[in-house]
Amino acid sequence: MTGDLERTAVKAASEATAARPKRARLLYVDNLRIALTALVVLHHTAVTYGNIPAWYYTEPAEDGSGLLLDAFVMFNQAFFMGFFFMIAGYFTPASYDRKGARPFFRDRLKRLGIPLLAFLLLIRPLTTFGGYADLRATFAERGESLPYWIYYVASWDAGPMWFVEVLLVFAVLYALVRRRGARRLLASAGETGRAVVRAPRPLRPLAVVVFTLALALATYLWRFLVPGGSYLPFLGLPTPSFLPQYASFFVLGVFAYRHGWPQTLSRVAGRVGWAVALVATLAYLPVVMTAKEDALSGHGTWQSLVSAAWESTFAVGVVLGLTVLFRERLNRQGRTAAFLSRHAFAVYLIHAPVLVGLGFAFRWLHVPAAAKFALVAVLALPLCWAIAYAVRSLPRADRVL
């Protein structure tokens, strides 16, 4: 009975989708994914040569330029992964509408689960080889040995693929919510058997303000339990303190699709987003420059409340600004941009061993941290896309990546 009800509800949604005017491919969203993927590569390159030891291979900065890299990491971290989750949430409802619950779930397992396993079983050993070699040498100096299998198990985590890991959980939760809502959807279809189609509705400024305040408060309260800098071993979550942002932005992406918000944002909204992000940053700088690190990370301090407020305000402002900017200025693709877009996810999958390999290759070079960052970044970006192209050229790989 439940299966029949679900199939009827999915059919109703599909008919409504068919009746709705076809949405043109959002090229500016593809271009946003290119930019965000490049930011991921640059972010981890900056971590390599800054003062935040949170990567497979690091060279702590020995000069002041490392602080610039740390600031770059801080600004990125405040918004870019949340933006990734929002984009993923935006495309989730349409995929579910087309496929239904079980095909949707199988598709998510294939497109997210297979790359996750590929990283864990094949790519991660390539990424951690340097750490094992250094640790093995340390053990050897003490007259001890370190079998690789012990290191392999002890260092188990999803690395940068934690994003795919969490996204798979969000997709499953979305499918469960949609399935439980099948009865309500069928009721809304009425006698015609068609679901209600919502017309695009502009995003109201008050709603943006309320969302930002709620996110700031949720982040502040969450960090009583999970302060900044926390790490969940085995699962490999490097930034669990940002989970309220990741979850809320995914949900926001779902609603953005249903209500057509990205297409209704005005140019003024984009300019206001940039302005608010700038003002919030200027107000936050005195706090971040004078507060102790632990005070910013959580535990209920007033500085952690300010930090949560800045992160939330900055993230919302930059997302608004970038969405409007790319929609108005970068809503087209030539052959190069189309190539970069097709291979962006593969770049995300393989960039870690590329950066680690380049790190070891230039280990001998002693220059300021910012200069080394620039050198490796200039080499890493084209190299990542070239290797991604080679990986996607493997038989059937393009069906997953």
C-alpha cells in the first residue's frame, strides 16, 4: 500500500514537473561550481604553507606571509563549503522528482558512494604515503617498526571527501522526508492527480535577516558541544563545528529550487550582500585580532557569539553577492568553461594527492610562504584538471564523476 501511494505521489509530481515550463540549464551555477572547486584546491594549498596544520602535508610558515594564507583560509571556511551544500540541495528536488525514492537513492549511492570508496581505498594511500614514510623513519630511529597496515587503519578518514560523506547522509534524509510526505503530496494533487506548482516567489529581505540570525544562534549554541577546531576521527570531519551551516544551507538550496529564488534575486540584493559581508568583516577584525584562539572557538564566550555572527553574516552576504554576480556576468560557457565544469567533481576527488605530490616535489625550495603557495597553486590547478580528464576518460568513469 505504501509503495503504491509513493508511486502515485511521484507520478503526480512528475506530471506537475512536465506541465511546468522547462528550466534552462543554469550555466552560472556550473561556473560557480568551477570557482568553488578551484577555491578548494587553493584552500588546501594555503593550509599546506600557512600556520594551520590540518592537511596531509604541511610546511609551517616561517615568515609573516603565512598570516595572509591563514586569513585566506578563514574567509574561505566561512562560506565556501556551505555554498557547495546549498548548490547540492538546489539540484536535489528535481532529481528526486524525476526518479522517485528508490532510483534516487541508488543514483546517490552510485554518484557519491563509489567516489567515496575510490578515495578511501585507492587514492588515500597515495595521499598519505609521505606521512607514513616520515613516521616510519621516526619509529626506526627508536629501533621500532611500523607496519603499513597499522598506519593505514589508524589514519583512516574520508579526507576532503568528507563533503561527499555528509552529502550522502543529507540525500538519504531528504529521501526519507519526501517519502513520509508522499501522502500529503497526493492529497495536494486533488482530483486532477497533479501536485501544486508554485510560481517563482522573490526572497524577502526579512526572511534573509531571520535566517542569518537563526544560523548565528544555532552555530553559537552548537559550539558549546562542538567547538571550532574539533575533529571527528574515522568519519574524518575536519570542521564539525560548521554542521549547522552545512545542514541549513542544504535545506535552503532545496527551498531555493522550489521557489525559484536565485532567478528572482535583484542586482541590489547582490550589492547589499557584498556590502554587509564587508561591514561585518570590518566589525569583526578587532575581535579576531585581540581575542585568544580558544575564546573564538566556542564554550559560550561572547567572542564565540561574535564569531558565529560574523561567519553567518559573511556567508549569507557572499552567497548572495556571488549568486547575483555569476548570474548577471558569468551566465555563459565556451568550450573551456564547459570542460572545466564537466571535470570539477573529479578535480575535487583527486586534488589531495596532487597537492601532496607537489608539496614533496618542492620541499627543497626555501622561499616565503606566500610565494611558495603561489607557485604550487599555479601548477596545481591545471594539473588537477588534466588528471581529472584522464580519470574521467577511464571506462564508465564519466557515469559516476
